Amino acid sequence: MRLLDLRLDKFGPFTDHTLDLAEQGVQIIFGPNEAGKSSTLRAITNFLYGFPTRTPDDHVHVQRSLRVGAKVQQSDVGASTDSSTDGGLILYRKKGTKGTLRDESDEIVDEATLANLLRNLPKEQFVTFFGLDSKTLVEGGEDLIRGQGNLGEALFSASMGGQQFQALLKQLDARQNELFKNTGSKPKLNAAFKVLSDAEKQYKEHCLKSTDWEKSHRAVNEATEALALAESLHKDAYLEKERLARIKRTLPTLSLRTDIVSKLKLIAAVRTLPGDSAATRLRATNDINRCQPAIEQLNQDIQRCQSQRETIAVNELVLAQEVAIDALQHQKALYQNNSNEFQLLQREVTEQHSGLEALVANLLPGSELKKPNELILSPVVRQALGELVEEGDAIESSLSEIKAKIQDNDYQLTEAAEMLAGLPESVVIDELQLAIKDAERVLTLEQEVQQFRQQLREQEQATTHLTCQLGLTALREEQMLALSIPSNQKITTLKAASDKCIDERDRQAKKLADLEGEIATLDTQQKQANVSGQLVTENDLTTARQTRENLWREIKSDWIGAAAAVTDKGDKGDKGDKANAYETSNDTADQYADRLRREADQLAEYGLREIQLQQCRHDRAELQAALTDLESQSESCTHAWRALWPAEVESLGSHSEMSDWEQRFRQLQTLITEKAKLKSTLDDNSPRIEGCINFLAGVVAQTFDATGNEIDNANDKAAGNKKSLAFLVDQANSVCAQLLRSKESRLSHETRQNDALKQKTKLSYALQEASQRKDQWLQRWGEQIVVLEVPKESSLSAVKVQLSQFDQLAEGLTEQRKIQAKRDSLQDQITHFEAAVSKLNAACGLVDKNNIEPLNRLHHLVEALTTALDDKRRVQTISATIERDQATLQSESLRLKTAQEQLDGLYQLAGCETTEQLQLIESQNSDRVDLKKTLLNLENTLEAESFTVDELYAEIEGINVDELPLMIDKTLVELDTLDAKKKQAIEDRTTAISEFDGIENQEGAANAAEDAESALAQIDVHYREYCMLAITRQLLSEQIECYRESNQGPVLKMAEAYFNRISLGRYSRLVTQYNDKDEPELYCLRGDNEVPIDGLSEGTRDQLFFSLRLASIVHYLDNNAPIPLIIDDIMMTFDNERSVVAFEILGELAQKTQVLYFTHHAHHKTLAKEALSDGCVFHDLALLAVG
């Protein structure tokens, strides 16, 4: 089967898109993330097997509208499919529960159509065997390691699509181990066997002799007294252990507390100081030592600064003019620029004056020189002259344009006359057009007739072929149409009746055979049964049980009523006789019960078998009669089947063969009927086609005669009758088109000629008007150019030159005026600056000398100001220093006084006079605080013992510290001994009570029997499950081994070739070696070394599994019809070189079956192109998704 295309109508991100898969080669379907690659993969599976109940592909389209389709083709020639399937069958799959497979007309299609194309391959097998992705590849490689290279498991796993059979085998083993192990107690069967063994032991223990009751009762009392004594001794030893442990814990703490209390008593008379007294003392002492020399240094600094300040004199007149001096300093650069620019402007004014005089001399070379101002034209005169010049230019341009148009128009008139002279007059073509339209309609009919003739030939061939297949070559078509053949429904009915009769006969025969075997088995069992000897009755059993109960009551009454110190030997002997009699009666009753039960069961089984034997014989007789009736019915069906067919049908086959024969015969009748209809249609249409050919040929000939032309490729009119209708229609259309073009061309040239004549008249009028305008302009021109002092006959270009020189003179005068105004402004600014400098010199009291430059005087002012500012800043700095030192002096004096007061206060509080005495008292205060903290912690530790301090002191009196560890060890040894004795006493008492209760309560044996029955039931369930698991594992192992033996040769050989190519020749062969269990294992030969599976890298291991998988698929395709192979990004662990080889192998596989390779890696397209060249087809999903 092949997919010729995949139609994603409404699925996932796609809408109305079709993937064309018809070309041969590997189909590379590329889609980056979010492009719909996974959706396209699911679309193929959903089309073949239907949509799942829940689908992730409804994020664009609602679920009920989901729809995918494909054009499928049965690629193997020998498959029996209908004709539509051979050319490609278009099917659609929609979302729903039933009737989801549809055809192009949305009619429901039977699911068997697709199932037959897929060779009834289930969905799971299709996905696992013909689908391969990276996850399957990795899991297959891991399964090879878990199987330790087992060859059979490797081949079987690859052939089944990479399923992890090693994991399945381990699961079966684990489940078996959960049920049973040879050595273990937790498995269910082991636990059930243990329960059964314990129940059997308990049953025996509960059947004790009656003489053990007294011994058991006495053992209970003795065990109780021993337990009470053991508990008392254990308690005393435990309390002693706790006391010694407490002494060991508290002894160091109590000793340390005693020392601390003694130290506190020694320093109780020392005065208490504040906690920060030491810090206060150190801080005050440091302040006193630092402040005294600092105060002396500050007084000296203040006196020195005051002396320096008195020696400095500041010029206040210059400081008062600081702003004015700064302003002039900022204007200095402007003054210098103005002076330089003034000199430049003065020179420019002189140069322009000389240039204007030269221009005036050039304007009036032969007359008296005038001043430039006298030659300036007024604005009105200048505007009038400019307008006159522009008007003259426009008139000259208009005249030139009109003359050019007149010349071009004359050329067009001449050309149109020449073209009209070469064109013929138009003729009437309506009759030719009508004849062409009718011929085109008949031409369509002729094409249909040709198709009918082709169909007729095909149907005749099909009729002949079917007639030979059906064996009806001796009959004519009329006889075959009249032949009476049973309907398919009737054949189906007879087939169902016959099949039912045969099935019932086989079923009854099998039932009869089973019944014969059962009768033989029952006869054998009845013959082997042996019922003889004296039988035990219910009365015997009741008497034995009554005797046992009476003896038990007597024994119990004697034991309970007797005194504890009885010593009469005669009584003991009597009790012993009763006990023996009780045991004998107990055994007798049990034997009677067992025997009565066995004999009753045997009799019941014998009777039941006899009843079953009689019933089986009766059933056998009925079955034999039913078989006879079924044989008769079968013969009747055969006679009816033979009578159903006419004598012309020579050989009858089975019902299925004749059903197929009937369908082909109905097809033959349909072909004969359709063939007759086609012949009738051909006979009706042939005369009309012939008449149309003759009529069109005559019309074409008449048209050529009327135009004076000759028919192409024909020398006479009669030759036209031999041409085909299509040729005549083409020829007529050509002639008609040529005539239409000639007519349109003549109309176009006539229109051009008329338009040119009209344009010629208009241009003549325009030329006359332009000449009149030029005459009027020349009259005004001579009157107005006098002001320019040029002759009246001067040309327009000469006047333009003169006028431009007058404009240049006017512009020069305007520029000269602007420069002079700027020069005067600069001179005013220079004079103002020099006056300001002189005035400021006088205000500052400086000597002003007239012969000194203004910039030098300004420099003297700036120097004086700088000196005055420096003196002022020095005075301010010294004053600030004096103020700062005075403030520091005041702060240091205050700090010295405060420190002395704090130190005196500490002396008074401690009652001492020196610093050394104060330090000693501070040290004693610190020790007292630490001792009190330690004492508080010790007392908190002692409170955890739940005893007072006095009680703890009293407890340690008389204790030798050196002997304390020995006493503790001795107590622990004694406690362990007593603990073991106590546990033993508890166990002894429990055992004694259990034994006594077993004698008191005889229901223990029944409970033990019930436990045994329950254990047996569990053993039966678990044993059945264990057997099923063991059988399953054995069958799976046998199938794996069988597959290995039958496929090892061809599959392993192909896999070896593939693996050698993919590994780029690093591994030359795949060899097998047998392990200790005589099982074949797979090894890869690299050079001379045999590498095991676990010695391969992850990527190479994946490539080995890929080679095995491909070999299995090729082996399957060699023996079965092709199925498309779908691969999803399997080259994640392949490098580029191995990927190229893998694509080459896929290209070879594409010659056997269709290969669809899905990927989201763009470089895979490049690798596939390199490997396959034109042997691959690319599809890009990135442009198809809607979002």
C-alpha cells in the first residue's frame, strides 16, 4: 500500500492542505517546533485506524469537524482490488463513533476496504513495526544491554518493533519470585506452606493425652511465682542502676558548686561598682592625658595667627571696582576682534569703489564718465524691461513649437495615405463567424465520439476477457443477456444454509467423539471401583463418641475434686487406667469417623458415575440420529445448488467461487448493454459531423475567393473536404482573425488621417496669431531700450547682457553701503571701550598715561585687582583659623573638666584614692559576676534530676569516686542477667498457659484444621497462577529461540551489512559466541577484537538496533505486501557522516516500500540531499500551519 497524498482538511494547525506523496523516493517532511510535525504523524494513524476519543489536535478546529483524508494505492500488482483502487482510491476519515470512513461524495465506506489494503494489520502492530522514533531506538539499544547480547532476544525485539522483551521476561521472573522461591519465607506460596505446616503441628499439639492436664496446671502456677520473683529483683536492680548513674552525673557538678560558693564568700565585703566602671575609668584617664597638651598648643596657634593678620593691608578702592574690571576683561577679546575687523572693512570699501568705477567705464565706453549712482535704473523701469524680455522669449519659443508641429503633422498625413493605399476594402465575415460557432459545437461532439469509440474498444476487450474467464465463449452476446443466473442474495442464502448444516454436522461429530471418550473413561472407573468388606454404621460412631465423653468427665472430675497433697498410690493407678481407656476410645471414635466418611464418599462417587454413564449412552444415541438427519440435509442442499444453475454453466465451484462468478457475469452483462448504447450513439452522431465538415470547407473557400487569397497548403477546393473538422476550424479562425485585423487597421488609419487634417487647420491659425504678436512686441521694444543707451535694432541677447551689467552695478552699490555701515558701527564700539578703561583707571587711583595702549592699562588694572583679592583671602583664612582654634580650645577644656569629675566620682564610690586600688576593686567585681552566672547554670543543671540540692548532697555522702565505675558495671551485669531471667519467666508462663488452654479448650484442633483448609485453598490459587506464569515465560522463550533459528541467517546477514555501512566500516561483522548456558550471544567484530554489546557507545548501540530493525523490515517485505514505513527523527545520536549513510540505506528501502521521514532538524534536509540527490522529496510544514 502507498499513500499518494495526505489531505489535512481540518486537523491540528492545518486547514485544507494536501501533502503530495506520489513521487518516488524518501519523503522528507520537515517541520520546526510548533509547525505541526507531530500533528501530521498523528494524522496518518488517525486516518488509517480512526480518531481516539480524546485528541490533542482540536486546538484550531472543534472535535466534531476534524477530518483527514488520503489517496491510497495498492502497490502490489497481484492484489485483488477494484479498478478505482488500482488508480488510487480517495478516502476520508472524520471524528466520530461509527461510520467515520467516507469517500469523495461523503458516503460511508466499509472499514474492510482499508483493512484489506493494510492486510488486516492491527493498529498496535502497525505502530510498533512500521513506526520508528528516537525513543524506540534508545529503548531498543538499552534492551540489548539488559539482554547481555542474547541473539534470540535481540532479533525477536527488532522484529516486533523494538518492544522490550528483556524487561517483560524480568517482570515474569519477578512475578514468579513473588509467588514462590526455593529458599524464602515471604513469597505467597512459601508463606502458605508455612501456615499449612504450622496448622498441622497445632492440630497434633491439641490432641494431647488427658494425663498431661495436671502437669500443665502445676506448670502454670510455678511459672507465675517465678515471674513475680524475677520482676521484683529486676526492679530493685534497675533502681540501683539509676541511683549510681545519677551520682556519676551530679558528682562533678556538686563539687564545682562547693568551690564557687567558697570563692563568693571570700569577696562578699568588696563594694559593688557599676558594670561599666572600668570603661568609664579608661575613658576619663585617656581624655585627661590628651586634653592638657592640646590646650597649650591651641593657645600658641591663636597668638601666631593674630600677628600674621595685623601685617596684611588690603586695597579697598580696587576691590570696589571688581565687577567693572571683570566686565572690561570679558570685553577685551571683542575689542581686539572689532579692531581687526575695522581694518579689513576699510580696505574692502576702497576695493569696491575701484571696481564700481571700472564697471561704469565698461557700460559707457564712448561717452562721458558718470558716477555709479547716476546709472542706477528705477524699480519700475527695471521691471518693465524684464517683462519685455520674457515676453520676447515666449513669442520666439511659441513660433518654433508651431513650426515643428506643422512639420510633424504633414509627415503623419503622408504616412496614413500610404498605409490606406496598401490595405484592401473590408468584406462581410458574418457568415464565416456563424459557420465557425456551429463547427466548434460539433467539434466538442466529435471529441465525445472519439472517447466513445475508445470506450467501445476497451469494453470489447473487457467483454472478450470476461467471456473467456467465465467459460462462455460458445454463446453470443444476445444469449448471454437472456441467460438466467441466480442472484447473489440467493447464492448467499444457499451458502449460509450449507455452511450452517456443515458446521452443525462437524459440531455434533466432535461432540459425539468427546462423548465416546467420556463413556470409555466412566466404564474404566466403574470397573476399577471396589466396594466390599464390613461397613461401619452411624450407631457405631455415636457409641464410640459417647464412651469417650463419659471417660473425659470422670477424669476431669477426679482431677479437680482431689486435694493438692494426695499421695494414695491406688488412686493414681486408677486414674492411669481411666486415661488409657480414654485414649483408646478417642482413637476408636476417630477411626470410625474417618472410615465412615471415606466409604460414604466412595459409594456416592460410584452412584454418580453410574448415572452419568447411563445419561451419556442416551445422549450418544440422540447424537447419532441427529448426524444422520444432518447428512440428509447436506445432500439436499447439494442437489438444490446444482439445480440452481443453467446447463450453459459447465463447471460449478464452491459457493464463494460461484458468488464471484455471478458478480463477474453481472459485470459482463452490464458491459454488453453499455457497448450497445455506445454503438447507437456513434451511429446517430456521425452524419452530423460529416455534414458540418463539408459546410465549413465551402464557407472557407468562398471567403478566400471573395478576398482574392489562396488557401494555405491546398491547391483546390476539393482538397478541403479531406481535412479533419479540427483542422478546418483552426483554418477558419485564422482567416477570420486575419480579416478582423485588416478591418481594424483600416479604420485606425482613416481616423489618423482625419485627425491630422483637423490639426493642420488649427496650426495655421496659431502661426498667424504668433506672427502678429511678434510685430507688436518689436514696436514696444525699440521704444523702451533707449534708457539702456543701446541702438533700437539691438538683438534680444545683446540687451540681456547690457541689462545684466546694470543689475550687477546696482548690487555692487548696495553691498558697498552695507560694508560702510558696519565699519562705522565697529568704530563706535572701539571708542566706547577706550573711554571706559580711562575712567576706571581714574576711579582706582592709578596713574593714567595717554601714551599707554588701552589694553596695557587694562592689564595693570587686572594685576591690581588680583593682588587685592589675594590679600583679602589671606586675611579671611587666618581669621577662620583663629575662630576654629578658639572653638576647639573651649571644647577641649570642657572635656578635661568632665573627665576629672568622672574619675573623682569612681574614687568616692569605690572608697579608694588611687587608680591601682580602683582597678583591683573592678577585677573583684568582675569575678563575682562570673561566679554567680556559673553557679546559676549549675543549679539549673541539678534541677533536671528532679531532686533538691540537699538530697543530692546527701546521696553522694560515703561514695568512693574511684569505686563508682566498678559499682555501675556490676549493677549493669546484674540487671542484664535479671532481664534475661524475667523474659524467660514470661515465655515460660505464656507457654504453660497456652498448653493448659489447649487442654481446657478442645476447639483448637478444629481451628487448626480450618487453617489448614484455608492454606490449601490459597496454595491452589497461587499454584495455578505460578504455573501460568511459568508456561508463559517458557512459551515466550521458545518463540524467541524459534524465531532466531529460522531468521538468524538472512536477518543477521542484512543487519551486518547495514551496521558495517552505518559505522563507516569500523565494525566489519556481527558474530555469535555461546555462553556458559549454551545460549548464542551477539558480538561486533572491530578489527580482530570481538566487542560485546555493553562495550559499545550509546550512539553505536542505537545504530546496531537500527540495523537489526531495518533487516527485519526488509525480511518482512520480501515475503509480504509493502506497508508505508514512518520514521520520526531517529538520528539524534548519529553524527553527520553516519546520518548520510543512514539516508542512503533509507533510499534503498524506498525501492521496496514507501518511506516517510519526519524531522525538525533543518540540517537533516541538507544531509538527505547529499545522500540521495534526486531520490528524496522535501515537504516544509513551516508555511502550512495557521498558528
